[in-house]
Amino acid sequence: MIRALYRYGSFVRCTGAEFTLPFAFAAMAVAARQNRGWPGWRTFLLILAGMTCAHAFALGFELIVARKFSVPGPTRTNGNCTAGNSPVGFALAMSLLGGAGLVLAGYFLNRLCFYLAPIALGLVCFSLLSNRFTNFTHLFRGFTVALAPVGAWLAVKGENLNATELVQLTVFTGALVLWAGGFDIVYSLPDYEFDRVRRTGSLAVAWGPANALAAAFIAHMLCSGLLLVFGLIAGFRIAHLTGWTIIVGCFVLEHWIARRRSLGWINSAFRRLMPLRARCFS
């Protein structure tokens, strides 16, 4: 019994929240600048609940889709939870409850969040299915990640967005689409053979691993530019420039290492940095 509960708990935690929660909370803090970056406990807890439900929905739907389209062949190497060892009934229940939870959180936040919650769920489903019909699935997945700060920003401001805040939100969202999209390209490189055999949409399959890595580098440099513009528009100063410099340095280091090492280094790095994600339901 305890072992089963631990398995299911590990399954829920394999949602990739480490990629979206920091940006959601950053957007929340910027949107609540007039209150020193704090929107109040009620809004904060509702944002956290909505994010948790959204991740549960996405993971459950992804595993259901993977099970549906699963075919014989090589296995993935990058440590993702696989369709073959996931409890489909639990994934379906988690997806339904997660979707309902997001809509409910939006209802208690404000009218705009409530109306947009079903649209967000639809966009998540579309992005998770996009690798069935396009090689640019990475950008769609990046857009899904960018939905998190958009939702958090609107949770704080509701319909009270002025023109400046709308521009800030648009620039920040664009930066995250490029960051997550480029990251997803790099993350997909170890699965080049998997995607090629199954004819799954991937930029590495369409353009080759080297060209795909170059595209990821361009995306990350454009992301750096948008982050700099966002800081200037938002009126940030020394702290933002310091953080921005560190981010650009990490981008350059990441791609320098990627070009000097084999594709297997990505898999090894993820297994060391996120052991839970790597062994999820193994």
C-alpha cells in the first residue's frame, strides 16, 4: 500500500513544474508591484492551486496520448515518463480532475481567468498533439510553458491591464516561448533516432541535429534580447542586468557544451539534476 502510494505520488510530481512555477511567480510579483510584489495569500494560493491542476492535466493527457499512439520500436532515452509503464486509469482521472481544478481556481480568481481557463486547457492539448503533424512542435510546447506567467499575471490584474502592462506581458511571454522552445529542441536531441523511426515531429529529424541545435541557439539569443527589453520596459535596473548577464552566460555555456559533447550528455545531465523525473515509474 505504501509503495503504491509512493509510486502515484512520484507520478504526480513528474509534471515539470520546475520549468513553469518560477516564471508564474515572477509574473505574479511584477503584476503586483504596486503592493511590493505580493498579491495576498488568497490570490497566491489560488495561483499555486491552478498551476498544480494545470500540470496534472497536462501530464495525464500526455500519457494518454502517448499510450494511444505507442508503436513498437526504439525507446526514448531522455528520461521522460513513458506510456508503457504508466497507469492509464489514474492518468485519465488526474487529467479530468486537474482540468476541473484549473477552471475552479479561475472562477475564484476573477471572471477573465474563469473564461480563459478552458481555452488554456485546449491549447495544452493542442501542443501535446502537435508533434503528430508538425516539426515545429517545440514552439507550441514553448507557448504552453508561457501560459503559466500569463495566467498568473491575469490572476493578479484581471481586466485591469493598461497598455504598458500589456506590452510587458507580451514581451515576457515571447521570451518564454523562445526559451522553452529552444530548450525543448536541445532536450529532444537524444531522441533523434526514436523520433526518426516513428516519424514524430521534431526539428532534429527535419533539419538534422546540428541545424536543430543552431536553431535552439538562435532562439535563446532572441530570448535574451526580449528579456533585456522586458527589463527596460518594466524599469528594472542593476539586479535585472546582473541576472540577465548570468542567463546569457548560461545560454552560451549550454550550447558550447552541447557542440563539444555527444548527444548522450543531455540524458546524463538530466538524470543527475532531476533524478525523480528520470526514474519516474521505472
